[in-house]
Amino acid sequence: MGTIHKTGCVLCAQNCGLEVEAENNRIVKVKPDKSNVKSEGYFCRKGMNIAYHQHNADRLKYPLKRVAESFERISWDQAIDEIASKLKSIVGQYGPRSFAYMGGGGQGCHLEAAFGLRLMRGLGSQYQYSALAQEFAGAFWVCGRTHGRQYLHDQPDVNQTDLLLVMGWNGMQSHQIPQAPRQLQRLAKDPDKMLIVIDPRLSETAKIADIHLPIRPGTDALLLKAMISIILKEGWENKAYLENHTSGFEQVKSLFHDFDVRAAIKTCGLDFDQVREVSRLYATRKSSLRYDLGIFMGRHSGLNSYLIVILQAICGRLCAEGGNVINGHMMPMGPHTDERNPKIWRTVATNSFPVCGSFPPNVMPEEILSNHPERLRAVIVTNANPLRSYADTTEYENAFRSLDLLVTAELAMTETAALSHYVLPSRTGYESWDSTFFPMTYPGIHFQMRRPIIEPDGEQMELGEIHLRIADKLGLIPPIPESLYKAAYESHAAFANALMEYAMTEPKALKAMPFILGKTLGKAMGSVHLAALWGMLQVAPKSFQENAARTGFKPGPTLGEEIFQQIIDHPEGIWVGKIDPENNFAEIKTEDKKINLHIPELLDELKALDVANEEAALVMDTKFPLILMAGRHMSTNANTLMRDPAWNEGKRVCTLAMHPNDAASLKLTDGQQVRVITEAGSEEIELEVSDTAHIGHVVIPHGFGLVYNGRKYGANVNRLTKNTHRDQFGTPIHRYVPCRVEAI
Ligand SMILES: Nc1nc2c(c(=O)[nH]1)N[C@H]1C(S)=C(S)[C@@H](COP(=O)(O)OP(=O)(O)OC[C@H]3O[C@@H](n4cnc5c(=O)[nH]c(N)nc54)[C@H](O)[C@@H]3O)O[C@H]1N2
Ligand SMILES: Nc1nc2c(c(=O)[nH]1)N[C@H]1C(S)=C(S)[C@@H](COP(=O)(O)OP(=O)(O)OC[C@H]3O[C@@H](n4cnc5c(=O)[nH]c(N)nc54)[C@H](O)[C@@H]3O)O[C@H]1N2
Ligand code: SF4
Ligand SMILES: [Mo]
């Protein structure tokens, strides 16, 4: 019998509570943790198999340096010295735009971002690239305009809603809200509630829905425009809400008049009466809406997000009970980086801008391969595996091979690590203090700090400490007085006083704060991540303090310390705050405090959205007659986080799903090997004939193509995606990749 620890899952944004049994420094058994107030004893088969993520043959133990075509073990001192001196010389010679930090994202470990972003800023750069900008960029950008800040995202108030309308989200497999399958099944089974799913495939979520609209792939914008037109024409809109809580609708309203609704719905491959009924239900019931990658990574991604806000607003469903609500947060997922602000950088080769602080990974290869004098030359990658995760593996390989410096801090020898000049071994989410800042709950705000439950069996460091050491070598940390180090060992109160004194006399202290905390308090605590959390809580903004007071924390100067102690005392996680459910509109941060429905930059695309233009755009090239859904989030993948494929042994996991009619016309049969060809490349894969597929639409899950112990597991779908197949925000159009399929 080993020791049982309360912790959380690091494999998706839900971070369900887990009870993990560790024996001889290995995870031997995992159970869901009933005492976690967010997940309440829910977990999925990924969480159950977390040991395959933690223990695998590719784990890194020591810093490595590439020498010719292989790696040589070096000391931490040598690694940090060499990396810092190369960074200094590259940034010194070519300027701060030559450096990018690709990190801070991830599913389980966000505390490194406090350090990585400081290192990036210390070098003078604004280039943070992360996964956020390959999925949510369009939606977050729209939130910036409609809600006033790019980090204000609305989610369905699932507990109170009577009707959940789902677009391009397969929560039964992908989750994305706490205990998603439980919640979806509850809505589907309750005769007084409804689940409506708009998805080309008969997804696992569509299967249990009250109504499934099997939309033609890529036509959601047309459908949304039609639904809004129907609602306005029938007079089902909420006029009082529009008057009191929105602005700008007068400027866009006319675009929905005289729209050929019947023809549009026909182009979507749907039935007019059914769409009219769904529109009526959504407009007249206590409804909410959840959309995801089927929309985010689809055609008209940004426009769809805009249309969804308009749909919600005309029906009065935003910031309303049982509708879509804005969650509270302990820390926003990123800053509001409005590209109209001249201080916000654009990239040199593709003129791309960040959304919520993050630049789009899709443009990075061009930014590296450009011949602009300020092109990207040095990249630090953490918490990401661009060589299998991001679009166009082949182009990424070309780009990364031509960098002057590529440093990857990783748990395992990933595809990205294998191409790097330096590989730095990092502790896993079970070997370090760490957490995420995903605001997924409402009205409560949940927080859990995971603690080390496994001893690192090498020289692995916390990711934040790796950034700290590089920053220190670069001279980015001002001198710290001995008294501050000493105070860190005395008490938090003594430390807080000493820190305040120091910050008043040292002008550089504020900007280097995470590093200073890490070097002093982090040393005393044995974790730089934990020290950063303590620091964040001491300077929590007023809005968070109010939310914390609502859960019973005492407002005042000791609030941060009190919350910190509660977090430490409760490894299962706690409610750290509660947003005011009576006044969700208070979260809207536009100038007039109303939901702004007029986005000039999207009006041309909205005007041009009609049946004639769409029918023309939807005609497939004869070379590529099928639509590939490049990536599917299912119970047998976890992005690229599972290194040991044994967790899927005996399962049919990476196939090309195709409708029986398409298979028949191509004379293909289930189980045979086929070749899928796109503009980016080709991959061989096993065919799975499935009537869950939509005609003309084929599906490959992402995250495969891993080579483990010399054997390749499945096809890497990102060999089939082109980095330039993206929208105006840099988001890949992974859900609409033209392809053809041939027998081998
Ligand atoms: N098991 C598992 N769970 C995961 C992950 C994982 O790798 N594995 N990854 C996590 C991450 S990082 C994310 S972002 C989420 C993603 O979670 P989801 O967004 O739910 O993932 P997808 O599988 O892309 O599902 C989207 C749905 O959109 C549909 N779709 C495709 N094209 C269209 C279209 O044109 N219109 C409409 N309306 N629908 C369309 C698809 O058929 C699919 O059912 O999953 C998270 N959860
Ligand atoms: N074609 C296609 N591609 C896709 C998708 C798709 O639908 N289609 N889905 C995409 C989506 S939604 C997402 S979010 C991305 C995610 O893609 P990525 O951002 O690459 O994230 P992951 O695959 O989750 O994890 C990447 C690496 O982080 C490392 N890691 C995890 N925790 C830690 C840590 O604490 N420290 C360090 N140093 N490393 C750590 C893991 O070992 C892993 O190698 O993939 C995307 N890729
Ligand atoms: S993968 Fe996601 S849903 Fe599954 S146990 Fe982990 S956190 Fe929970
Ligand atoms: Mo994602």
C-alpha cells in the first residue's frame, strides 16, 4: 500500500480532482476525488491513466546540448551560461524582436507563465506565442470589442439553463466545462430541459441530444445569419434587453433584413421548419449556448463568434440567469492587447497581432524564415510541442532548423526537443507546485494548487526556476539585500514588510518581482511557483478581493495571506471567490457598460455572407474533393500529453473516419490502409467506415504520429495542415481542410 495524495489531473482544462496512490515513487493507482468541489468525484479515462503521462521512456533527467546530430549531457550551470550568453548576443545584435517565448499555455501548469513572460519582457520582447491563439483568437478578439476586454469570456450557466444550444463542441468526449458528460446527460434526460446540437457528425454529444442539426461543414455563419433573421422577422427578439443592455444594434440590424433565409438553410443542408423551431426555442426559453473548435477552427471563425454574440444579445441571453454568463477569475487568462493600441507589436513578416497577449503559432514559421532584418532567431519553448501540435509540421521543421537558438524545456524528449540546441529537463505537474488559471466555474471561482507527490529522479527543475536562472544570468534581476533573504525564513509577515521596503528603494524591483520572490521566498518554500502564487495573492485586484469576500474571506490587508493558507491547507482545492450572480452585467467593461454589437472590421464579411457567395466558395477543387476535419478531441488522445502509447493498447485509436457512401464511391473498405493528400503533404492511415461521419467529410484525430521506442503510433495530422491555411487572426482552419483519399 502506497501513500494517497489529493491532486488534480493535468490532461485537460477541467483539472478534475484526483486521489493518486504513489508507491516507490511511482503512480500506481488513481481514483476521482469526491472532495474536490469542482469535479465532485468526476473524472474520465485520461485522468485514470495519468501514470502514462508521468512515467515514460522519453522522460528527461539532465540538461542536454546538441552536438552535431546527437545530444550530450551538460551541467545546469553550463546550460544556463551558454543559453544566456547566446540570447544576449542575438538580442544585442538583432534587437528584441528576434526573440520569442512560446509558452505559458498548457492544460495543467500555468505558473511558469509568471516567469516566462517576465523573461520575455526583460529581453524587451512582446512575442508570446501560445495554443490560445490557434483556437480562441477570433472569439477573444470579438469579446474585446463586445464585452470590452479580450479576457472576458462568457460560458453557459449550465446549472440554471433550460436549453443548451451546442455548436461545434463535443463535450461528451472533450469536456471543456466541469463534469461535462454528467451535465449534458442531465439536460438530455430531463423532460423539462433541452439539448440541441449543431454538428455535421453524429458526435457522441449529438447522439444524446433532443435535436441534432447535421449541418453541412463550414456553413455555420450562414445558419447563424438565418437564425438571427428569423428571430427578427418573427419579432421574437427581446426589445427591452436590446434597449437597456446593448449598443450599436441599430448600425447592424439592416444586414439581417431581406436575407434569403430559406435558400441559406438549404445551403446548410438543413430543414427550414426545424431551424425555425430551434430559433424559436432559443429565443423564447431560458437558453444558453456553447461553441467550440468546430466553430473556432472553422470557416468564418471570427465572424461566427460575432454572430453568436448578436444572437445571444437579441434574445437577451448574455449576463442573464441560465444564459451565458461571464465567469470570475483569480487571474485573467491573458491581458487585453487591443491591436489598435500602437504600443502593441505586430510581427515583421506577416503583420500579425496578439489577442489576449498571445501571437498565433501558425505564423511563426514565416516569422523565422523571412529575410526581414528583425526576423525571429531565438525561441524558448515551454509547455508546448509545436512540432506535433501546431499546423504544418514540415514547415515548422524547416523553420526551427534555421533558428540561431532553440531552447526547449520539457518533461520528455518530444519532437520539438529533438530539434533543439538545448533541452532542459522540467518537473511534471506531479513533481512540482503548480496550477492553472482556467476560469470555468460560475458563480464560484475555484482554485487548486497541486503539490509535489513524486520525487524527480534526475536534475529536473520547476519550469519557473528555469526561466529565473536564465533571467538571473542575463542580469535581469536587481541586487537583493541579505535582509530580504533572511526575512523569507522568518515569517510571511516579516517577509512582506521587508519586500515592501526593498521595492520602495529599488526601482527595478517591480518588473522583476516574480524573480525576486522566487530567489528569496521561493528558496525558503522550496518552490518558486509557490512563492509566485503568494506574491499574486498579496496584490490581488479589488474586484477579486470583493469576490473573495463573497465566499467568506475577511477583506483587508491579511486577505491574501488568508487565502494562501486555505489553498495550502486544502490540497483538494477550494472556492476562492464568488462572482455576484445578481449583477453579471457589472463584468462588461465597454465604455458605455453595454454589450457593443457594432464591430466595423467584420461588417464587410457579414454583408458578403449570402447564398451566392457561399455556394461559390464551397465548391470543392476536383483535386481535393473531400473536407478533412484535421483533429478530433476524443477519449483516446490528450493533445500530445500522453507519451507512453500503452494507455491505448488494444484500441482502434487513429483512423480516418468516412461515411459509407463516400467509401462506396471510392471503392474503399473498412480497415484498409489509405493515403490522405492535402496541399501540405500526405499521410497513410487506416480507414474506418462510419455512419457517424457526414457525407463529404472525413476525420482524423490530432496528437498521433508519435514515435515511441522506435515505433510510430498513428498518423500525424499536422503533416496534412498548411500553416498558411488560416484566418485573419492567424487561427488554423483545421476543421475545413480540402483533401483527397486514395487506396494504397
Ligand atoms: N479527450 C480529449 N479531450 C480534450 C482534448 C484532447 O486532446 N482529448 N483536448 C482539449 C482541448 S485543448 C480542447 S481545445 C478541447 C476541444 O474540444 P472540442 O471543440 O469539443 O473538440 P472537437 O473534437 O474539435 O469537437 C468539435 C466538434 O465540432 C464538430 N465540427 C466539425 N466541423 C464543424 C462545422 O463546420 N460546424 C459545426 N457546427 N461543427 C463542426 C466536430 O464534428 C466535433 O464534434 O478538447 C479538450 N479536451
Ligand atoms: N491539426 C490539429 N492540431 C491541433 C488540434 C487540432 O484540433 N487539430 N488541437 C489543438 C489544440 S486545441 C491545442 S490546445 C494544442 C495543444 O498543443 P500544445 O500547446 O503543444 O500542448 P500539449 O500537446 O498539451 O503539450 C505539449 C507539451 O507540453 C509538455 N508539458 C506538459 N506539462 C509540462 C510542464 O509542466 N512543464 C514542461 N516543461 N512541459 C510540460 C508536454 O510534455 C508536451 O510535450 O494542440 C492543437 N493541435
Ligand atoms: S482529462 Fe480532463 S476531464 Fe478527464 S480527468 Fe483529466 S481533467 Fe478531468
Ligand atoms: Mo485546445
